Amino acid sequence: MKKYSLGLALLLSLLISCSSQKDSLIKIHTKHGDIYAILYDETPKHKENFIKLAEAGRFDSTEFHRVIDHFMVQGGDVFTKEGLPESKWCTIPAELDKGYLHEKGAIAAARQSDHVNPEKRSSGCQFYIVEGRKYTEEELTTNVKKLQKEFMKFISLESQRTLAEQYAALYEGGKYEEMTQLMLSKKEEMEEFLHINLSKEMDEAAIETFTTVGGTPHLDEGGYTVFGKVIHGMDVVEKISAVETAAMDRPVDPIYITVEVERVLKKKITKEYGFEYPEEK
């Protein structure tokens, strides 16, 4: 009896060990190609929910229904497909402050705005994948909202009429990045003239990420839960984000998805896709 108990304990130990050596590889299939991702153990509620929906086939035949070039692609609207109202009972508690940034390839949960969702609870199904862009260190260490506000005051001065016309021309042409660069070029002059400080602090690691990898840094201030990362297929995300869209940023030609989950050895994921897992303590 004792030998049987020891044998069972050893078998259970081996099973647990083998289980911990594997992870759930997420595969999102689209007509533009396949996207492969992993989900973080540090956001267990979001990981479990996503996998449960995927394994039940509930993501299948949903769409990337909102896409914005150089920003993100959003999809997975299970509840609309199934005719269910997205109430509080169809949301997940936020899992913020895990140290994950809205870098390029990040997977995060969509949510309703703060005025109806002060707890910042995540949608129980909708997610988005970040595309974003690379930023300069000056952009990242500038309070852009304050810069925009003060810039509008600045160009209202008679002495800045030429600058105001230049800004208006960029706006009419839809050249929004050039508008930001124009405002940044006047930052020091505005600080001195208006006696204000337009700078803000940002963690060095975040600066390194957004200047080299890219992403959408302003979303880190919005209270959205980042719960995974694309490890292969960002070229597919880029293709999707660039498609023609109509009202509400919806693709003119629908982009349907199917999602599958495969249990794969972590060593294989690292070898094939380059994703490095944190060392287990």
C-alpha cells in the first residue's frame, strides 16, 4: 500500500512538472494569415477566460470589427454574435499594474469608458492587438495633452499668425504626426514665453521599449489590462490594420477569425518564436 501511494505521488509530481513546462499557444486564423500569441500567467482571469472562449469555439466567426492603421486592431465580439447583452456579468475584473506595456504586439482587453465603468472592468470577450509606432524620447517625456492645450493659446497670439496658418494647413491635410512634431519644435519657446513646464517623467525601460519596439504609450495611462503578446504574425496584424474601412473604423471587407489553443512545451515556443519566459523561482 505504501509503495502504491509513493508511486501515485511520483506520477502526480511528474504530471504537474510536465504541465508547468507547457503553455497555451494561441492561434488566430484570418484570411490575411495567422497570428500566434501567448497569454500572461500574471493576468490569470483574462488568460483563463480567453482560453475558455477559444476552446469552446465562441470566438469563431467573430471579426476584427475595428481597425485603425498604426494604432490597433480590435475583435472577438462574442456577445454580439450570440445576441447577448454585455452587462456587468459579462466583464472581468481589471488586472492592472503587472508591468506590461502597450508595446507593439501587446494584446489587451477592450472596456467601456470610465463614466459607466469606474472599476475599469474588462470586456468579457473583446480584445485588441497593438500596432502603434516608434516614438522619440522627446515625445515620450512631453505632456502632450498640456502641450496641445498651451499650443492653441500660443498660436492665438498675433505674433504667431504664420505658425497658426502652418498648423491649420497640416490639419486640413490630415497630417497629424507632422502637427505633433510642429508643436514639439516649439516646446522650449513656449515654456520660456508662457513660463510653464511641459515635461513629464517616464520610466527608462518604457522609453527604451517605445523608441525601439514601438507601441501606443498613451494607452498605458488609460487603465486597460494587457494580458498577452503576439509572438509571430505581426505582419498579418499590419496587413489587417491597413485595410479600407468605413464608419466606426469597420473594415469594408469583413475579416473573420477562428481561434484555437494548443498546449506546447515552453522550450519549443522559445526556440520557434523567440519568446523568453521569466525564470521560475
